[in-house]
Amino acid sequence: MIEEKKENLDWDFRIEANNDPLNVGFSQVWKYRDLLMLFVKRDIVTVYKQTILGPLWFFIQPILTTITFMFIFGNLAGISTDGVPQILFYLSGITIWNYFNETLIQTSKTFTENAPIFGKVYFPRLVLPLSKVISNLLKFGIQFGLFVITLLVYYFLGKDVYPNIYILLTPLLLLLMGGLGLGFGLISSALTTKYRDLTFLIAFGVQLLMYATPVIYPMSSISDKYQMYIWLNPLTSIVESFKYAYLGSGVLDWFWLSYSCVFTLILLIVGAITFNRIEKSFVDTV
Amino acid sequence: MRPVIKVENVSKLYRLGEIGTGTISHDINRWWAKMRGKEDPFSQIGSENDRSVNDGSDYAWALKDINFEVAQGDVLGIIGRNGAGKSTLLKILSRVTLPTKGGINVKGRVASLLEVGTGFHPELTGKENIFLNGAILGMTKAEIKRKFDEIVDFAGIAKYVDTPVKRYSSGMYVRLAFAVAAHLDSEILIMDEVLAVGDAEFQKKCLGKMGDVSRNEGRTILFVSHNMASVKSLCTQGIVLHNGQYAFEGTTHDAVNFYQQNSNLNQFVNFSLDSEDILGNANIKILEFKVEALTGDYISVSSGVAFECTFYNEKVGINLDVTFELVNSEEVKIFHHAALISKDRDSKRGLYKVKGHLSPYILNAGQYKFNIIFGENQRYVLFKESEVVGFDIANESMGSNTETLPGVLRPNISYEIDFQK
């Protein structure tokens, strides 16, 4: 009996069915950090291979969206931008929204898109969604650069923009945006493996969510009756704080910002546990 | 040597049919059973994985109660027919999927090669793909850097390292993929039939590399194949799986032998004269029919085939003949050959034994079946039976080529080469 125990201690790891759902395996992810970075590199590099404009596409997309928004929401629908120049108003919203949007959409495809790899090789599955968070952060950085340049131009032209000290909140805002995108993405990736129907819902749902977030309209244009519901959306306070910090318009509400922090934390925990549960049986159900 | 892998009661349940419809109801059922502290209601019905029998169950055990150990430095071949559970076992060992029951203890780093070039991205260059693929297989960046030149060298693609792999020829692609895999530093290497790729020359190089590594560095290798020739040339130990169950463990030699004799084919039939289901009729009763290697322990291209039929004859005073028909797995008749038992109408009541043999290097590797026909005066059929016994001829490498060659025959031809300028 004692001898048997001794032998058991000697193994490096054990493969078995009933693993602890809370054991997400961050130590494994750390071991595979090189792979994580290589996936990030792959995501960035392959986007502009064999294109003429190359990385310029990272700029073109937000510019075109901004122009579209200016035309449709600004001019046709006549939605106010709280006195902020339209370009800056939409560009700021799109820049931060895109980070969330891309992270969520891409992480939600983790299992369905990588099934061929997952079916052949073991590595901590969490590496893939995490790599999406990072590669999208880099893409955000590029688009953010575009936004900052535009902002500076307007600032020196003396337009109505008031960047302020709360710019220092940017890392926290990004962390929250990435966390929410990852959290929602992890949960939907886990659910779509079994019920493919959800793929359609997610694309649609994210679009709806954008309209429930003050991306194309300022918080001030919402009547008091509905303000509460918009604030309940954890993305609202992030987008508003971002706009407030860089443009000086919008609302920086500490209560709702802390609400977003707590929400993100809980979402990430739930996401990690769901993901962890699914990654083990996924190969058999996909 | 100490064991580095210990497989304990590993079982794997698979759901048959289409997944999607009915999954919600099954999930709810399962959850309800769990709430009441009962066992998964779907894991009980699954029966032995014999796919020819449909027992109506939606679940089947792809593996059932597998136990074995692998010692350090062993090169273990896992053999079995299609669907025997080989690939499932490899998938569990490589942690791609988990067992439904049981567990496996592992000592050391495991690299698995269920496929070469996993994660290769067509747009990335050879160099970028070496790093990506290496990292996917579990190497760190520093390790890959250290082995980079060696890998490029091994694959022989030095000129193309900065070209996207989509521009590679399929041969180059495979060589590169394999080169990365061959330079893995893990203590345990798990391989599916990846050796079935690439040209013969390169295969030989890979086999050589694998063999070197296990001999010199004490690496443990698990290798799945139904190619007996490569199992024999690479492995030291073998286990045989049959319908998801563990059937045999021993030296490669014995395992290959066991596999041939206990495959779905009956290499041997034996009846007692008074048994009810005896093969035969009022005229002829077959007591025994066996197929063996003419030389050596198991049937291969070079062993030749000996067959022997013992039967009881009731017809007295006729010209009795026995015809042996050999059919291959594509239902092609290889031959139809008769043995005259009695020529002058002098057949007797009693036991006859007919032996025949095929010399080495006639038949190609593959599966064969014997049909047997008993005739009277070479005109009337006394008794006939199809597929009485079956057997497998193992392949043997032809030069550097370990693959089964095409064709029905596998003759030994000596060539004379003449050259004139």
C-alpha cells in the first residue's frame, strides 16, 4: 500500500475524466507563452499578406466606418454628438468598441475554427482566446494612434475637445473592454461547440449590443427614464469614460465604472470555468 | 526500466449517429441523473464496439478497460483493425480528448504527432511555420532556435525558408512538417501513421531518425499502424486491440502474429464430427481447415502459405476432388485449383487430409479468403462453402519502400541489366 503511494507521487501528470472545473491551468498557459506570442504574430502578419495596402487596412476600416456613421447617424438621423466634432465622436466610439467587438467575435470562434488543430495536438486551449485578446489589443493600438492624431489636429485647431487627466484611466478601460470581450467570447465559444445555432445569434446580438451602448449617441440624448437600462450594460460606463477622458464630453460615473469592474470579473470567472469544462469534451462533440 | 506510461482501466464512450438533434434532452436527462446521484444513464447501454452488429444503442465503447504499461525506452506498436480503438487510444494519450473512465499516469514530456504540419499556415513562410508548428507541438522558442538549422537541413529546404509554404511542393511541405516533428525534444513521442507520407527515401530517413532517438536518448515511442512492415522495423513491443478491447501484449513479433491469427478472419476452423453446427452435409463434413506460414512464425510475403483441410467423406466409390479457391479482399479470384483425391472411383468412407502450399513471393500483402468446393467426377458439386477461412499476408519492405505495393502478385524477380553506349 505504501509502496503504491510512493509510485503515484512519481508521475508528472495524470489524464482522467473528472478534473477539477476550477483548475483552469494558468501554469500550463504560462508554459506555452511562446506559443501564445506566435499565435499573436500569426494573427497580425497573415492579415496583410498578399495585400497591396498591407497594414493600412487597419486604418481604412475605422475611417470608412466613421464616414458611414457621420453620414447616416450624424446627417440623416441627426443624432447629436454633444458638440463634439462628428469625426472625433464616432472615431472614439468605433475605436474602443471595435476592440470589444473583435475580441468577442474572434474568441467565440475558438473551438469551431480550430477544431482541426485541437483534434490533433494538445496545448492549453486558453492560449488561443488569450492570443486574440492580445492581437486585437495591437490592432486597437494602431487604430488608437489614428484617433489620437485626429484628436491632436482638432485640439490645436481649437475645436471643442478637452482631453483631461482621466486619460490615465485608459489601461483600466482597455482591461475591462478586453475582459468583457474575452468573457463573453469564452462563454459563447463553449456553447457554440454543441449548439451551433448560437453562432447566428452572437453576430446579431453583438450588433444589437452596440445600439445599447453609447457608441453612436451621447448618454445625454437618452431620456432619464431609460438611462438606468443603458447604464446596466457594463460597456456603457467604459465607452462613456473613454469619451470623457479624451473628448471632455460624456459622463464619468465612478459607481457604474466599478459596476463594470465587478461585472467583468464575474464574467471572466464564469467564462473560464465554462471554457475549461467544454475544452475537455469538445473534440467529441464538435 | 521504470514505466513512464501507466494506463489504468481506460474506457471511452462515444455517441453514435448525429449529434445535435436530441442533445438537449440527453443533457437534461444526464443532469437529472447526476442530481439524484445516479450514474450517467447513457453510459450503460453502450456495448462492445462491434460495428457490424447494430444493437440499437446510441452509444458505443470505443475503448473498454484498457490496461498496460510502457517502460522507458520502449518502442511500442499499437496494432488492430480499423475501428479497433487505436486512434482513440492515441488521442487520449496525447490529451486531445479525455477518457470517459479510468486514467493514465505519465512521466515526462509528451509530444504527439497525430498528423504532420498541424497548424501550418499557408501564408506564413517556412521559417515562421517552423516556429509556429514547433510551439504547437510543445517546444519553446529557444529550443526551436537551437534546432532551427538542423530542421531546415533535415528537410532539405534551405533555399525556401523565406517562401510562404503555400508555394511549396507537397513533398517539401511534408518534409518540412516532418522535420519539425522529428526534432522534438520530448521524452515520449506518440505517432499515428504519419510515416505513410513522403517519398520512400525520406521515410527511411525518418524511420532511421526515430530509431536512433529511441536507442540513443532513451526516448519512449508509441506508434500506431496497420502497416506490419513499419511496426516490425521500428517497434520492440506490441499490443493488439480488438473492438476497443485489449487483446494481447508482447514482443512485436508475437503481437503481429497474434493479430493475424485473431483478426476478424478465422485463420482456423475446427469442428468435432458430432457437433451440430459442423460445416458440411450428408456427403462431406469439414473437420478442420487451417492456414499457416510455410516458414517462420507468421504469414508474410516471404513466408509462403501452407493450408491444410481435414474432412470426413461419406461417398464411397466415386472420383472425389477438392477445389480450393482463393479470393482477395477486393473479391478478385486469385486462383481456382483442384486436388484429385481419388482417380479410379475408389473413394472411401473416412477422414482425408489435404495439404497444399504456396511458395514465398507469390502473393502480395493483404487479406485473403479460401472458398472450398468438393466435387464428384469433376462434374457434380457435393458440397461447397465460401469464405471458410481467411488470413492476412503481412507486407515486407521492398528496398526502402515500406508501403504495400500495388498489384495482386508480389514476385521475386531477378533482373539482368545491360548497358550499351
